Amino acid sequence: MTVIRDHSHIEQGLEALAALDPRLSAIIEVAGPVPLRLQEPGFAGLASIVVSQMVSKASAAAIWGRITAAGPVTAESYLAHDPAVVATFGLSRAKAATLVGLSTAISENSLDLESIGRMDPRDAITALTRLPGIGPWTAEVYLMFSAGHADIFPSGDVALQASVAHAFSLEARPSSKKLAELAEIWSPWRSVAARLFWAYYAARMRRDVTPLP
């Protein structure tokens, strides 16, 4: 399994993508620099992605800033927070419950994120989505940005759907299923393709929508 570790892997992936799908050459030119955006694996990485679910980047950054200001972001330290402190973070009830469940699973050794990061993507997604509040998008984004998986494409991401529709002049934004089918041609570099289309969206719409706070 190819693992993305630095910008050289992004460049390698872009070169391979242009060969796999010549249409992407023009997308690469418009998108400009494609960010790496890797973060450390583990509780903090997955928690930050949970925070970024279904909110603006500004809101996610503000919430994450309050969480990190409260002390080290580990499963054990999160469980040790006074409920009054957690209430100041600005999390929805659902996200607060997800983070407690995630912290508990890690603390009780029923969840090993390091091992999950080394799994086959399908098995890793299955393992992660067993946790309440962790859906396919969250699992896929974690594997991309924390575990460095090179062949993940979060087809349920609305910005990716919009970006691909704009890039290829589609009549409508593709469904998650349709986008997953379209993305098959970009294997084994679908994680770089996703980064490319987020960068393309940012260049065209003047708004960064990469799903990290």
C-alpha cells in the first residue's frame, strides 16, 4: 500500500493522474499548488475531523482552538475534562457524544488507531464506522490525512462533488455513488485526486474547503 508522507508523493501522484486521465492536466494547471495537509494519526487527528463535520472551516477552527487551549488532546485528557469545560468548546450534543465514545474506546483499548491506519482501506473504514458518530466521510478523511492512505476518495464530500461537476462541465452535481464510479479511473492515487479537486475548488471559488480545521 502506497503511503503519502511528503510533497514528493503529491507530485508523483499528480504526474500519474495526468497519465491516467489526460483531462486532469488542465485541472492541475488551474488548481495550482496541491497541499499535503497531513496531520498526526491518533485521537487528536480523528477528533479534529469529527469537529469539522458539517460546519464551516471558521467554526471548526474556533471549536478546535478551544479544545487545544484546554490542554493536551489525548483520549485520557479529554475524558478527564470537567463537563463545564467541555460545554465551552461549542460542540453539538452529537459531536460531544462521539468524542466521549471515541476517547473511551481508545482508553479501554478497544480501538487501536495505529493498527487501523495500517489496514486495507475497506477494513479500516469498516472498523472506524462501527463507532457511533463516525461515518464513511470521517473515516475516509482520517485515512487520507492522518494515516496517509494514497487511494481514498471521499465521494460523499459535497465540495468534491461540486468541484468535479464544474471541472468536467457536468449538468448536475454527481451523487456519492456516481462520483465514486467516476473516481475509479484515478486509482491508485485517488487521495491525490481528492486533494487536487479541493485545490481546484479553492482556486475557482476562492474558498478553501479542505476538511480540516
